[in-house]
Amino acid sequence: MPAHEGRFVIVEGTGSLVEPLPFSNQEYERRHSALREAMGRTGVDAFLSFTPENLYYITGHDTPGYYFYQACIVTATELPINVLRRIETTNTIWRSWSRRAVSYEDRQDPVEATLAILDQIGISSKRVGLEAESFFITPKRYAALRAGIEKRGGQVVEAQLVEPLRLIKSQEELLYIRRAARIVEKAMSAAITASGEGVSEDVIAGATWNTLASEGGEYAGLPPFVTSGPRSSLCHATWGGRHLERGDVIALELPGVTKRYVAPLFRCGTVGPASDAIRKLAEACTLALEAAIAAIRPGATSGQVHAACRRSFEKTGFADLHGHRTGYSVGINYPPDWGEGQIMSLWADDERPLAEGMTFHLVPGVIIPSKYIVNISETVLVTESGCEAITQFPRELFVA
């Protein structure tokens, strides 16, 4: 697998895989065909992706080791080729659909490796699509890749071709999201059972992690969020050792993950009976959630769903406190995020229509600064006739 005499080479896996692929061959062929069609519409001869979610979607390559450069090269005539750090090629050669990899050593230039392979397959002087919006390629390397292609007489076309394909989930993908929902429901029950006056947030987090893992869950793009009292008003804070006190709000936002597909769930409760103010806010959040679910159907726009949620908060008097999006797409997840909000979110003035097979995490919550958060969420599916809540857990405030 290493470069030979300074020349980078394509290596193809043979023999049995170390573990079965998460999807059928037909599913990967469907994805590959759809991507090639998108390339044709964009007018590119090759497409390069740097995003871990996209590499997993296209080839099945799965690793958290994307802190080193990785790229997937897709053409109209060959199976995808992954350019990877040498030790990471194991995850393509022995655990992917395409099983084609090019390795570079730690001290070698991965851009040089990528350009070398583009030369070998006769693509570097043609039109090459590059992902311009990815967390995982540095500006310096992106510029070097562009310059290398243009130096060879090629033309770079900035394109995001995989993300639109990921929005609509297949039946095989939905199977994993449903499994993830069953896991997060059990983790939520465990977290609630562990909660109580005098209990540390750390203990609740421990019960959560134990259940997520023991039920078959995988690591998520974000950690479970376990907070209480005033700490619950801190956006995306995690457990911090605080001991629960009577009257506290307990905020639990947890991720179930199977085969990299996520189903998040947010629930809130109180230590002892809830105050009237907290109870009214929880009712408002539940009504807003129900309004969003009722508005979701094929053809409805992102903005219309968000507007339905906002109208519900206006009726209950909490519109001024609700200042964020109503929801975001979910599917494949790797750190640093478990959502696909960069692909599609449900927010104001967005005319993008919903379609059957889209999945969202609806989060109609309200933060009372320095006091608490209340949020009642669901992971949902756009169906042929409306909306299905994939997560199934009581929406009422729980009492610890």
C-alpha cells in the first residue's frame, strides 16, 4: 500500500471483508449512479469529496481519523478511489464497498498523492469538481489542489454534489435511524431513572453512556448533553459535576447512533414538582412541536414549517423567547456535529420544499437566560402523506 519509488499507486482489496457492509450492493450502486448523474448535470469529468459523511455515503469508508487529509475521487467510468493516510487505508481495503485506495505516508504531501492519481487516470487536465464547503480540508491544501489542477490545464468547478443525495433516505437508511431511535429511547429512560435530588450530573451521564453503548449505539457527532439548573441554559453544555437541587430543570438531549445514522431526542424534567412557569413553557414547547409536525408534508416548504412553529409560540406568548431554527436534517453523523443542518434546516424565509424520505430533528425549545432551558424534540420522517415521529417517548415533563 505505500508509495513505490516516489509513485503513488491504486491498491484494490481482495478476499473477505473484515466485517459486513452496512448496506447492500444495490444501495451503493444506487448512490454511485445518482452521483454520476449529478456530475453529468454539473459538467465535470471527476468529483472530489473531502467530507467524512460523504466518503461513508459513497464508499462505506468509516473512521474518526479524518484529522489527516482524506479524499474520494469519483469518475464516470471507475469505482471510487479514496486517498488516505496509509494506516487509514485499512478501512477502505478491508471494510468498504469500493475497496480502492491510494496511501500516503505521514510526512508525504497528500495533495501530491491526489494529483498523481488524477494524472494516472487521465483526469487532471479536465473539468474537476471540488467540494468547497468542507470542515476537513485546509485552505492551504485546497488552494494547492486547485493550483495543481489548473497548472495541468484542468478546470476546477466548485460543487456540493453528495449532500443533496443524502437528504432523501432510502429504506435501508431508515432502518438504521429507527434502530437508533430505539436506543436513544432506552438511554433517555436510563438518564431519567438515574436523576434525583442530590445526584451528580456525572452519574446521569454515566448511566446514559452505559445504555447507549450496551444497547449497540455508536459514538455520535456530538456528546450527550446532560445539564441541570442554571447550567441547562448554557447552549450545548455537557455534564459538569453539579448536584441536582430541588426545583431544578433537568435537560437531556441524547443521540442514538447505529451504522453512523443518528436519531436525537430532547426531554426535560424537574427535581420535584414543576413550577407554573416551567409547566406553561413545557406546554408551549409541546404545542409548537405538534404544530411543526402537523405542517410537515411533501411539498411544504422549510419556511412554512418554521412559520407554523412560530405561530404556535405566538399564541402561547413565548415567540420573543424562541429565536432559533425549528429543526435540521439528520442522517449520517461524524464529529463535530450530529446534524445535517448545513444541508437543510427548517427556518424562516426558506422556500426549499420538503420531500418524502427526508428526516429532521425538530427542536422547538426556549432558553431562559441564566435560569433554564425547556425543549421537547422528536426525530421525524417526511412520509407520503405527512409526518411520522420516529422517536417515541412521553412528551410530558418528567419528575425526578
